Amino acid sequence: MTGYVIADKPEMKVREFELYNSYYCGVCKSIAARYGQLPRMLLSYDSAFLALLLAGLSQEREQVIPGHCIVHPVKKKFICVDNPAVDHAADILLILAYAKLEDDVRDEGKLSARALRMFLKGAYQKLRERYPELTKEIEGELNRLSELEKSGSDSLDETCAVFGRIMAAAFSAFPDAEENDREVLRQLGSALGRWLYLTDAWDDIGENIRDGNYNPVLLRYGFDRETETEEEFRERTREAVRFLLFFHLGEMSRAYDLLNIRKNKGITDNVLYFGLHRKTDEVLKKGIKEEDERSL
């Protein structure tokens, strides 16, 4: 995933933060136990949120035990184990990571992506067997996204919608979810996917100006390197992008409010209502001079 979906730690209780981290460590351990050590390097807090959200749909108490990890070999960490939601989040993390590597290899020919894709190929084959419909759907959507990129599409709606459908499929594929919750998860995933794609596009503006790679924000708002700088472009388009990002956040909140969260709601509330809003503000501030930022 992207690493944008994180909690706002200052707004979180100590006990909640420890449990939040136990899910993060649980996803890591789940990957290692079923797919080996190398895929663990793809771990992100996005997967911890998905695990907590899906686990919250059940009243069953999570099993959290102390344990060691590669990063912290001496100090014990709390780890959430034997949890179907954690295993599903781990699977989704690897499916989306492999899909992203495929996209990088196809569109940019990155050697690093090509090497990592090779190491993950075995794990992905297992995932394709376990989730044949989901992986087929995601692969199809990524092909559509690649076509939009190759055609130089300037439609933010079409490009964001593709990633929305990918995340909708990923969120709603949890086999233990009830049918009503599954449809709401699809709506939440769709809004999150749109937010993620647009956030990432805005975040990468500077890099894409330099490397010339596709960026729908640059195309939609007509960036011209001959007449304006990156900072001028960001300043000209910031409010329009802000409106879209917060619209997607609102859609997420509306879907989330329909879910019957039975446990750990304080943590998922934190991510959705504080963490994502803070990350949105952080990304939107890119290109603002320090003295201007202090005046906001």
C-alpha cells in the first residue's frame, strides 16, 4: 500500500497505540509465517488500519502476546496473532504491492521494481490461487489505469476511480464480513482509493515534473514548465485539489458511520478522523514556503 493511512499518535491513548502497533506487528508476523521474510519489507501502517477495521466488525476478543521481531530483537513487542482480519490485511498488502511493482516495471522499467517483483512472484502465485477473482479484478483495473496513463488522460475522475475500484474490491473481499458490511466496506474502500490516488499524485508533482512521468494533476490543470514553477503550479491548484481530497474523506466518513464497529472504535476513529486529515494537510502544504506556512 502507500503508507498514507496512519494514526494521529498525539490524539491516541497509550493503550490504544500499543494495540494499534500489535496489529501492525501481527501483519508482519503473518507475512513471515506464510510467505517468508523478504515480503515483510513491504509492511506499512495502511495494513494495520485495514486489519483493525475488519477485526472491529467482530466481537471476538483479539489474542495479543509478547514477542520479538527482526527490527527489535531485544525488546519484546505486543503482537496480535491468530486473527483472520490480520491475515487478510497481510494478503491484501502483498497483492497490492505486487500489482504496484508490475505497474512500475511496465510503465517505467524500474530495475529495483523488477528485482523485487521476482522475489515476490512465489508469494503472489499463492495469493492468486487463494483469491482468484480478486487478483483478476485488480489486474484488470491496473490494465485500465495503464491505458489511461499511456493515452495521457487528464481526467482525475477516471484515474482516481480505477484505484477506487481496486480498494473497493480489496476491502470487500474479507470472507468473514457479513453481506451488509461487505457493501459498506466496498463504498469505504472506493472513497479511500480515490483519496489515495489523488494524494499520491499531488505528493509526486515535483518528482514527475523532473522525470516526465505521468501525473493526472499536472495534465488536468495544464502545467506548463515554460511559464510556471512547481511552487506556482501548486499554489494555483491547491484549493481545487483540497476540495477533492476532503470530498473523498467525507465519503469515507459517511460509509464508515454505517458500519457496526464492535471493538477498538477509538483507534479506527483516530485514523479516519484525525490521521487522514492530518496527512491531507501535510501533503497539501508541499511547496509552501516556511514563512507562508506559519501564517496559515
